[in-house]
Amino acid sequence: MRYIIDHDLHIHSGLSLCSNDPEQNSNRILQYAKENGLKTLCLTNHYWEKSVPCTSGEGFYKSQDFEHIKQACPLPKESNISFLFGCETDLDKNLNLGITKERFEHFDFVIIPTTHLHMNSPEPSNFDPKYRARLWVERLDAVLNMKLPFHKIGIAHLATFLINRTTRENYLEALDSISNNELKRLFSKAAILGAGIELNQDDMNFSDNEADSVLRMFKIAKECGCKFYLGSDAHHPDWFGDTKAIFERAINLLDLKETDKFIIQ
């Protein structure tokens, strides 16, 4: 059976500083789910545990602690829709993760982006595509080597433009510079650990001539047995507009089936 679009596991509300939009609230997110026939949502506001030192992005994360994002609860209830409480934590420049092992039990789902290089203040000044590819490998490797409850973890926006945001050409070259062998090694490990691999709305909004570069890693992840979930990464209500069409295209291009779907355990 073809992969069914019945969830969105990466959504921000106005509590995330990068949103700060009062219109992007839990009730509006629930309305989006009802309009699109979704059965599972997850609120994933940005989060950094207060007790964990942060060597980059401290100004952004200082106020986004557990007490701050917990203000979203209780989440509204709707029959036939599961509204989960999660977070998007981060990895700093010293490869520290912004969440303690004890805190995982307070979340239904935790997404970890390994590609937020712009948050590594100061951002690495070397924008050479091959160097950026090495950072991509190093940071994903670091997370996969941690002792974490991967059954409730998603790896977010692996093909984001943030990898190398100088030009579109440099971004694509960075993706192309990650070797097949490294991708197979990393995604084989992710599959064994049971981590979810995110298909992010913005990552999947590529032109036809960019498809091979963007989708190569996900095709290899599929071959390695990884499971995939969908994330709009919406910060504002108008970001929901093209979500379903973008995901339909990605699912078709990757030929995803229901057996390829990540399910939070």
C-alpha cells in the first residue's frame, strides 16, 4: 500500500522564537489537521535544557527551556486526532545535545536537527562544499553514537539548504559530496537504532533538475531499511498551504509504501 499522508510530526507554535506568531497556536494547528485528514500531530517547539551548557546559539535558546515550551499544554483534544507534545532540540558546535536523558520521558517525540550550522555561533566560515559535507557526516555520526531512546527520535531536515546557504549551487554540491559509502554506513546505523528520518516540507520543495541531488540520501536510507515521517516545519499558518502537495510529490518520487512509515513507539 502506498504511503498515506496521515501525520505531521514537526510543527512549531508561536512559542518558538523563530515563529513568535500568535496566529500559529494549537487550535490553528488542530484545524490544519482536520482540513487535511491527519490523525497524528506533534508540536515540536525549539528547546534547550537549562542545565545543559550551550556553546552556540545560546542567545536563541536561553529562554526556550522546558518551562517555556510547556506553556502549550494541555494540548487541545479532538476525536480521531492524536496531538503529541514533543520538541526540537539541537546540537551545538561542540556536538553537545540540548536535552538530558531524563527529560526524554516528558516528551512523546523529540526531533534532532544535525544541520543547523547557522546556529553554531559563529557559524563555520568555511563554505567549501566538501567541508560542509564532512560536517554533515560528523554531526549525524555524533548523534547516532549517543545512547538515546531512538524509538521516539526523528532526525530532522537532513537535506536542508542550511547545509550551505551561500548559493543553491554550493548547497547541491555539498549534498553531492557526501559519499554513497558514508550514507550507507550512517543510514544502516539509523535503521538498526530505529530512528525516524524526516521528509521536511522545505527540503522536499526542490526543482525537477535538483531531484537527484536532494533525494539520493533518502533513496539510500530507504535501501538501508530506514523509516520515514513527514514534517511541515510550519512556523506560521500560511506555511500549511502547499504541504500536502509537496509531500505527495516526494512520496511518489521515492516510491514510499506504508511499510516505510516511521511509527513512534
